[in-house]
Amino acid sequence: MDRKQIVKRHHPELNKWDPLSPFSVGNTEFAFTADITGLQSFPEQYEVPLGTQSNWGWHYTGGRDRFTEKDAEHQMFDTYGRLVGYPMKSGSKPEAYHWLRQNPHRLQLGRISLRFLLESGEEASADAINNIHQRLNLWSGILTSEYSVQGVPVRVTTACHGAIDTVGVRVESPLIGEGRLQAFIRFPAPDMVHTAWAKAVYPDWDHDDRHRTELRKLEARRARLERSMDEDRYEVGWEWSSGRLERTGAHEFTLVPESQGELLEFSVSFAPESPQSAPVHEIIESSERRWEAFWMSGAAIDFAGSRDPRAFELERRVVLSQFLCAMHSGGSLPPQETGLMYNSWFGKAHLEMHWWHAAHFPLWGREAYLLKSMNWYRDILPVARELAASQGYEGARWPKMVGFDGKPCPSPVANGLIWQQPHPMVLAEMCYQANPTRETLEQFRDIVFEAADFMVSYAHLDEDKGVYDLGPPLIPAQECHPLQGSKNPPYELEYWKQGLEIAIRWAERLQATVNPRWAEVALSMAAPPQADGVYLAHELCTDTFTGKNRDHPSMLGALGILPGTLIDPEVMRNTLLKVKEVWMWDSAWGWDFPMCAMTAARLGETELAVDFLLMDATKNTYLTNGHNYQRPGLTAYLPGNGGLLTAVAMMACGWKGNETAHNPGFPQDGSWNVKWEGLKPWL
């Protein structure tokens, strides 16, 4: 397959300002998001912040130990005769509640910008930028921005080093020799400005007294800045080809070119300490090597020659989603839903989304990207054990909304979710399938076994029926249900069974003692609830398709994402068709569409699978930059991108028990010409 040609077809381009589609360059641990100038010159033109973010850059307002989880107010919920506490509301301790939700938060490390001067000497506004042509080369990871200011051309090349957190910039323009172009760095205060629920969390540019920016070293064409705020600090290195550095604000430094030529090169590096640097040409070459190696590794898919007019758009989404997920979801931490672009939910990860961010990597032959974040679960095992023990359970309970430290935070929803619990077990199994060695088993042994111990401790035996129930209290993946009033959602029941079966297989592979309760619970899960020939959201929700037909139709995940060993296929087919007919799709989320496609594929409803994958719905929109738009303030939603890649891999390569079929999830009438290599079947 001509992989470069497939990718080249979908290099994103802009010829005007697009407030929803800034482009990013990055290396999985660090990313820089630019406006139409190639830097962050006019951030006010965009609906969301233009981020400079990393996996190491975090901050605690007022210090790390200002509050702990014990300071949050806990609501007590009856759990089959005993009370279990969950930090759900602010209650009488609003300060602790909000601090714990917002801390630690991911830092905006700094704004790197160009300043243009008009012939009058005044500073140019965004209106002065015209003749725009911006292009992101996906094969090399390099952003090229061409435009003019008062008729004078400017060309900016922006790249991120493949291994260090360094942005390289090359500016070519007569404006340099005319003294009408400068570069500057400005640093925000560390605290976050949260404008509305679930919308972007903006940097604070006002409170200069909340942080310090010190010039620690200034040499010819090189400077080192030290940033400090409360107990946190990091350093910034800046190197340039010509010019002088001036301090132009409490937290702003400006590079004034002194050359009479038309070329300015500089690089800006970020690190907790002693940032590494490199010349711009080496940064560009490093980016080219990294991204070419990415595209030449793993799998590729080609939809050229398909008669269905939607094929080109699906291929575009697939190519861009591979690039975005590698950059934003392939690092050493489970990512936030907006990746390294900007903060949503304070930069914290939602662990129930980690599967959606990363499960596709092994299917596309790129399991190394998943492995980097899987080791994090081993690091937070003490936190997960403490959480389980605090609620009277055994094993390790994975939290939901977390910073890098893995500590749970209070939330009206997060602490009631359980579907993140089997995620690391399934992801570990995928790592094993990619590398079936004892080393892999030992690496994730504790993650799998201790997660299983919690799961059997959490499940409750209904002695009259001889089955194990889940909840109450719980909140299903479809989050619009009450904690105390939800019981036995189909997806969670099936997932509990799959997770425990994985734990049993791992014990057998390791020749370790199998906890007998794992098999006992797995073999006796309650039947997924149904009524009138369709599956319900959960056992206590009789109005699933009338009053609760919103948010995630997660009951479909029991056969699609999961193998459906507890599921009647015809009942699920009826459920799928009912969902398509009555669901409030504007309330759904980006990953719901590939989830429905996976269910349709397993049921042999191939045309329906494609229809779901490409449904015309607001939250199934994929912008010019490839990000999955959800709503104002949430213009990037990587679980949608990751879910798309998982669904496409499954539809093309199949799933366990159906591995030999040719493109089993796509219509077989000749309307789809799907060629691929390197994909692996779904579990």
C-alpha cells in the first residue's frame, strides 16, 4: 500500500481563520497548538485556548496538601445493609469540594507569539492578516503557515522535536529586515478560569502576583527562564538566530530581531528543569523522522475506489484520527478528553474514557503507544487500594476523574461510575495478545488480579435468585441515572463477566492460584434486563426509550464493544433499531456513534454500521483539523477519534470468532472497496 499517498490526500489546509480548528504539533508527551500565524499570536480569534501543554506540567493552587479527599463531604448510601460514603456534592464544605475538583490541574506552559507592526508603527490586529494558506503535513508533523501583513508576505514553519519538549520556528519575511516583526513569550497565572460546566478551562492572564518569571541566564542568542508558582516550578529555554531579548512585562519577554535579512529562527524548550534544546533544522528533521516512522509502522487502510460517496470522508477521519490520537493519547498518562490541546475538566483524565482513547492502538499494530500509559496503573495501585478499602471493598477500585497522581475527586457523577473498572484488564489483555510473554503477564499481574478482587467484592449475591447484581448504588455509563436508583445495567453486567474471565485466564497462564470467587461471580451474573423485546438501560428503568432516551445508549455496548455472552442477539437487534429510531442524538457523545457501529457490525447489519459511523449529527462532526466537535467550548473530544479507529478496525478485520471474514462490518454489495494491512481482530 502507498501509505504516504493515503496520508497525503488528507493533509488539512485552511485559507481563512477558523475559530474551531487550530492545528497542533507534538510528540505524545508535549503539544503546541497554533493559530493561523503558525504560533499563538491572536488567541482571541479562537473559541478555545491555544495550549502549550505537557504530561509533566501540573499545578496545585496554594500547595499540594491544602486539602485531601478526607476533607470532602461524603454522602452515605445504603449498600445492601451497610452505608458506603461517596464525595458527591459540595455540601457544607464547598471550598474543599471545588479545590479537590480543580487540583492538580494541567498548566498552560506559555504563549509563544509573533507581534506584527504596521507601517504606522502600531501593533497589527488579526484583521491585518490576509492571503492565508496554512497546511499541516501529517507525514512529517510540520505546520506551514503563509499569509501577508499589509501586503508583505510571511512564511512560518512550526515543528515539535520528536523526543524533547521543544518547539522550533522558522520565520521568513521582509518584515524582519524592516523591524516590523517580533517574537514574544508570555506566561499566564497558574490558576484556571472555569467559564461553565464542561466547557474549556481558560488560563488566567490577570493575576501577575500569583507567579514568578525570572531570567536566570542570558547569553548571546540564548536565555533560560525559571517559572514558579506556589510549590511548583519549571524552566523554559529560548534560543534564537539573531536579535536581542527584552523584558516587556512582568511575565513577558520579547525577541527583537536585529538582522537586516529576512530570516529568523528560534526554539523554545520546556522541562521541569534544565530544558534541552536543538537547532531548528534538527527539530524539523526529528519531527520528520518520528512521524514517518509512525505512518510506516502498524496498520493502514485505504477506501479509494469505493462507490459510496461517504468513503473519502471516512478515510479523512481515519487518517486524521490516527495522527491526533498518537499525538494526544499516546503518552505516559491516560489523557484528558481534549488531549494536550487545552484543558477540559481542569486537564484531568476520565478513566472510563481511557479505553476509548487507547484501545485502538493494539488493533492498529501500535501497542507501544498503549503500553506507555498502562504502566501508570501500577503507579497508582496504592491509591486504588485505599479507595476500595475506604468503602469496605477488597482489591483495587479505579477512580474516575483524576490528575497525574490518580487521586479521585468529588463529583456528582464520577464516583458512582464503575465501568472504568475492567478497562485496565481488557487493555492489559490486548497488550498480551500483541506480546504473549510471561514478562507481559508479570508486568500487569497486580493490575488484573486486584481489579478482579474488587469486582467480586462489589457484586452482591441475590440469594433468592442465585445471581450476582451490580448496584445500587451505581451510575451506569449512561450518566443520566441516579446513584441510588440504578441496578444491573446490561453493559456493566457483561463487562464484569469479561473482566473476571480475563483474570482467570491470566492466573492460568501464570500457573497461579485462581481466586474461586472470580469464576463464581463470572458464571452467575444477573441477566441483562429487558422488556417488550428490547434491553433496558438498567433493571429499574422502565422508561428507557421514552424518558431516558438521551446521553449514551450504553446498553448497546454489551454486544459490540463486548462479545455479548449474556446477550440475546435478536433482542439486541431490536434494541439497536429502537435506539436509532427514538434516541435524542444531540444529547449523545462522540464515542456513541462508533459504539453503535460496532454493535451493528456484530449483528451483521453492515449498512447500519456505516450509517452510525457517519451519522449526520452535531457530536459526530469532525472538524478540518480532525477533532471530534461536541459543542461550544468542547471542540476536541478524542474518545470519538479513538472510538472511530476501533470501530473501523473491527469492521475491516473482524473480531474473535469471525477473524477470517473479509471486511465483515462493511456492506458486501460492492459499494465499499476497503483495502488494509496490519490490522488485528477485536477481542
